[in-house]
Amino acid sequence: MKGLSMFKEHRSYMRGILLVTACAATLFLAHGCAREKAPAVVVYTALDEMYSQPILSAFTEQTGIRVLPVYDTEASKTTGMVSRLVAERDRPRADVFWNNETAQTIVLKNKGILEAYRSPSAESIPDAFKDPEGFWTGFAARGRVIIYNTDLVKVPPSSIRDLLKPEWAGRAAIAKPLFGTTATHAAALFAAWGDGEAKAFFHGLKDNQIAVLAGNATVRDQVAAGEYAWGLTDTDDANGAVEDGRPAKWLYPDQGPDGLGTLVIPNTVALVKGAPHPDAAQKLIDYLLSPQVEEALSKMRSIQIPLNPNVVASERVPKVSDTRTMAVTFDEIAARMESTAVFVKEEFLQ
Amino acid sequence: MRHPRTDVHTRRAASLLVWAAVLVMAVLPVAILFVRAIVVEGQVNLDSFRSVLFSTRQWRLLANSVLVAGGAACLATLLGAPAGYALAYARVPARRLLTALLAIPALLPPYVLATAWAVMLGANGVLGSWLGALLPLGQARPSPFSVPGTILVLAFTYYPLVTFAAVAALSRFDGRLEEAALLTGARARVFRSVVVPLTLPSVLTGALSVFVLALLNFSVPSLLQVNTYPVELYASSATYDFAAATAQSLPLLALCLIALSAWAVVLRPRNAWLTGARRERSLRVSPRVRAWAAAGCWGLVLLSVFAPLASLFVRSLPLRTYLSVWETARGEFGTSLLVGVLSATLLAGLAFLQSALLGKGRQAAVLMLVELLPFAVTGPLLSLGLIALWNRDGLPGLVYDSLAIVVLACGARYLFIAAGILAAGGQRMNPRLHEAARVQGISWWRAMFGITLPLQVPFLVACWGLAFVLAVGELDATVLVCPPGKTTLAIRLFTLMHYGPDAYVAALSLMTALVILCAGACAAWAYGRIGNTRDASH
């Protein structure tokens, strides 16, 4: 009898929990039913949400097609998303892969996860930034740059090899070379220099106590905050610090006549093989490769560099034609990605 | 009257259903990973396991992981155990308020606290600049981005587990033992030689829980750039070597099993000295000791709760940031609440059925061990298993394409904890109540819902509240399976945190903390209101 009276006493709590759960379940079902009504396209994008979201919203406004995005985290830039695409290969959920670099896209192509699609919007984009077989197309690029703190550095470094100089021991930083554009940059160095020289360079970084931070944005922040004198990051991150009026400037490394050049990395867009919504996916790819998107991306804080010569970018956006770039192809870089990742993991994840 | 055999059949069928639910939710996602790692192109191939497990790198990783987890457990014990004794033994003033405040760090997602500590220990942070000024010129300021920094953050996150283990032990401590001992010795000696030894197994249980949670934590070492097994597992999936990632989960599983065995063999039997019945202690400690104990508790609250939250608040200013967070992250708040409610109900329901159907027999022990699997293999690996299991055509595909997969991810990860809470509740049930019901001819089902359920309400509420808090903060297992177009608060926060702890991230962290603390406070209030049923259940 005591149990019964207690049951009555505590019924209200159980009712509360059940009521909240019933409401949640109803919301859940309603959400599930509503989802199917409008046409949709699923895009996995590694470009920062603050830049990609306005572009995707504009596409929805223009076409009426809802975009369901999956954004990547800065910590695992691209790699977590590519892992997901690989894991989902038997039943792809993504229609479009919008990457903020090239190497992982080529890895996906080589793993048979992408479908060839030559977009009519890509005709004006130079061939160097397109896959010869049409599996991916590049647009809106970023460059790898040196960012330095103007309060701490009077004569800025001019080469990535300056990271090995004793005067910068423990005073410079790079992002973890296992993810994002830093991983691509590391693979590009292996492709350009060969294994011996590249490994010696990375060993040198460790010996010179170069800090390895979470991401390029963290390098930007810590350099701007004066924790480190300089570091390697991307144009979009570096420009953010300059626009915010922080004591930071940036420059392209290795621009001398015999210099290595810098790495210019375009965004890439690709159709996923077996995409659930192929028609909408092609429309989204056409849209992303259109001049209006390159123009919009160049006007944002990220100052992404247009590759389509028909796009007129503002003065503050650096031109690819004025920059000395590394003499390696994106396929050569992609071929080095996995072996570089194994080396880097061994060296930098202790 | 219902035929007893029908009762047995019903109960057996229900038990099978519970087994099936646990297998689908917790075992299959892990099993599928191991099968795929072992069977390559139709052949058994253990190369990935050999290459991963017999490399020297593994020893370094093991050393790092054990150092971080062991360091966090030791520091958490040093912080948490004295606080527990201060609350329950010294009975400091305002102890209800202090108890609530000291619980806060354990309720907050560890990555929120990691961000706050990174702010505090940074060059411009309160503690960072203070430490910088104290240190001799030229000596490096301690960085949060290091092994000691990770140990510090994890210890300040999980110490409440030790505190509450000590409080729980003291609440079950028979005060008459102490009174008897006082006849032969001084008070300090009695505390040292009677109270501490009898409550130590509970305190060590709390320390062991901290060790396991710190060992399996991915977000804090990942944010603070320290390589432990969970971080390495994620990095292995970065090279698409899913078999290597699976192999690397074995040392973690082994460590968890060692911790569990140590608890079952060494600590659990020693808890038998605690009587399980609340007997108020008539003895009081001296006012001086109480004052010192209270000062210590408030100091801990200041350092572990107010300082991190205040540093986040300062970083989040101006106040209009909160408006901007609300406008842009409303969807994430809704999604997280939905996932939290559904996961908590799923976990509390399943854990209750498991406890009521399987009791404390061998089956229940096996099931608990099985439920440890998805908890111990770490979140990122579990999510790869969930993709392999659920991303298929038909009904599994419907689950995978919806938020149900996020609910399942949270469910799989925390079933072990939920089952543990309800098992503790089940152990307090008096079996004679069911025997009496059976004699009266009451069916087993009616007895379960009429006797067991009402008596278990406090544990159900505690389990539901804790599961809600854990599900809202869950990141590790959900980051790879959240359906397109949907984001939880945890994922959004983790994405933004890597841009640095700016005003938006700080405001979003505080608002997330507020949601979690409100839910925790509601559950604690409800538990407090109905927790007085304990005596009736004996």
C-alpha cells in the first residue's frame, strides 16, 4: 500500500517526464515529415560556415532548392568530413562536396567516391585548377602566407625556411600539419623537395621548438596577440587580423627569383558518386562555379582570390598572376598526402 | 489469478527484448568495426592490429594517456575528497548551496571548461598574467596547451565525482562506530583511523571514475594539443585507416576493464562496512575546523566555478553578443534540447527495464560489461561504427537520416552510466516486496509498475537528469553522424572554439552552460523532493 501511495505521490514527476518526452517525440516526427516537402540538396562543406552559409542561402533564394549543409570543425578541417564521406560510400548521403582545398578532394576521387561532372560555369576557369577528367573543379583560391606581429618583428622573415633559424627558436608557430591547408602544404613540400629534404625540414621545426597549434586561425590569433612573433597561415585568416586592426601584417613567402614560391590552394567542388539528388547537386555546382560566387567570396573578409579571369576583384585581393607559386601539381600533392600524414602523425602527435 | 508460467514467459520475453535493444544500440556498432578490421576481403587479417599494437609509439601513447588520466584522478582526489569530508563530516554552513555549486563543473561539458581555463591561463588571462609576474624572469609561463594543463582542466572538471563519492559514503556511515572509537582515542585519530579507512573505498571509486572519464575524453586533449589515445584514434581515421583506429581502441578497452576489475575485486567488497542506512551523527567538529573547511570549499568553488564562468562572461561582453547568439543559434538550442530529452528518456527507460528484469544476477553483470564497450572505444570510433551499422537502405536508413542517429549515439555512449544508476537503485529494493506481491497473485508486470517503478522514481529522475545533461553536452560520438542541415550546440561550439575564445564563443558557452545547469537543477530539485523514499525501499 505504501508503494501505491508513493506512486500517486510521484506520478506527477513521471507524468512530467513523459509529457516532455511526448512533446519532443511529436516535434521530432513533425520535423521528419516536413523535411521531405521541399526539394533539397545536401552539401558537405569544409569552408568556414561564416563564408559558405551566405552563399548557400543565396542559392536557395535564387532556385528555391533547400540546402542541407554539414560543416566541418576547425580542428579536423576537411579530414573528419572526408572520413565521413569514405565511411558513407556504400550509401552516400552527400550530393556535393565543397572543399576548401584540393588534396583531400583528389584522395576522394582516387577512392572512387566522386562522379565526373563538367560544369558549364567552369569554362573560363584555367585548366591548371580543374581535374582533367572532370571529377573536381577549383575556384576562389587562398594562398599560404607568413603572418607576423608588427610590434615584435621589425624585419619580417621572407621564407618558410626562416622557421629553422635560431633567432626564431620557440617564437614562431604553424598549425598542426595533419589537417586542412597545412596538411596540403606539408604534402606539397614533400612533393617539391623529396622525402629527405622535407623530413629534415620538419625535424628542424621540432628542434627549433616551433609551436604546433590547433589551426590556422589559432596561429593568426596567437601571433596577433603577441604569443608568437610570426607563423604560417592562410590569406583568409591573415586578412581577418589585419581588418580587425590588430598589430599584424602578412606576406607571401619565397617570392625571390629562385624561391620555392608559395602554395595557392583553390576551393574545390565535386559531385558525389551515387548522390541522392543529382539534378539539384549539378545546379548547386553550377552556381558555386559562377562568377558571382567568386566575386562574393572575394569581397568577404576571407578575400578569396578569383580564378575566373572575368571576375573583377577589388584592390585588396592579391592576384594569382602576380604571385610566384610552387611548381607542383595538385595530383602530385595528393599522391603524397597519406604518406605525409603518417610521417607527420609520428612526428607531431607525441 | 494469473498463471505463474505465463508470468515467467512474459518476463523472459521482456528480458530478451532488453538484450536485443542493448545489442543493437551498444554492441553491434562496435562489433561491426572489429569484424571489418579483422576480416579483410573475406580473410582473417590481423596485420593492422599487429602493426598498431606492437609499435613503440603505442608505449608512448599509453604512457601519455595513463599520465593524463592518472594525474587528473590524483589531482581530482586531492581537490574533491577534502571537499566531500568538509560537506558531510565537518557539516560546513550553507552546505546545500555549496553542494550545488561544487556539482557545477561535472555538469558542464569539459570543452567549455577547457576554453575557460585556456582564457584564464593565457598570457592576458587572470591566472596567466599573475603566474607570469610570479615566475623569475626568463622562465616560461605554464601553458594550458600541455600535459599539466590538460591534467589541471580534467581534474577541475571531474573532481565533483570524488566529492560526491565521499559525501555518499559519509551519509551511509554509521555514526555509532565513531562514537564508540572516541571512547579510546582522540578525535583526530578517530577520523584518521576509523572514518577515513571506512570511507576510502568510496573515495577511490570516485577517483577511478575520474581516471576512466579522463582516459576516454577526446575534446579536452584535442583542444589543448595533447596526444592521448582518443586523439590518436581520431587522427588514425584522418588517414582513413579505420582498422588501425579500431586496433588502437584495444588498449583503452583493456585499461577500462582493469579499472572495472579493480573496483569489483578490491573496492566494492570494502564498501560493505557502510551500513546503507542513514544514521545522523550526533558529534560535531570544532568551529575552527568547520571554518577552515568552509573556507576551503568556497575557495574551490571560486577557482573551479566562478573564475572560469566569470572569465567567459568578461570575454563575452558586450551584452548584445547574447542576442546575436540567440538569433543565430536558436536552431541548435532546439536540436540539442530535443536530443537531450529523447536520449534521457531512452536511457532511463532501458536502464529501468534492465534493472527490473535482470536484477543483480550474472546476466546483469554481463550486460553492464557489454555496455562498457561503446563507452570505452571513444566517441569518434563509435560514430564510425554507427555509420557502418545504420547507413543502409530501409528502416536503418530512416534512422540514419534523422536525429534518431544522434539519440542512438548518445544512448550507446551513456547506457553504461544510466544502467549503473538504476542498478544502484535496484540493489536497494527489498526482494520481499515482490515475494509478497507474488503470494497475493499479482502479476509480475503489475508488480513492476506498481511496486518497483514508484520506488525507483528518485533513481529514474536522477538518471534522466544526468542523461539529459550528458546528451546535451555530447560531442565525441555525434560530430560525424549529425544529419545534414542539423547541428547540436556541442558541435557548433566545438567548431567555433577553434577560431579562438571570442565573445560569441564565450557567450554561446555560457548559454549552453545555463541550459545544462537549469536541467541539472530541476533534476536535483525533483530528486531532493522525492529522495526521502529511500527508507521505504528497504
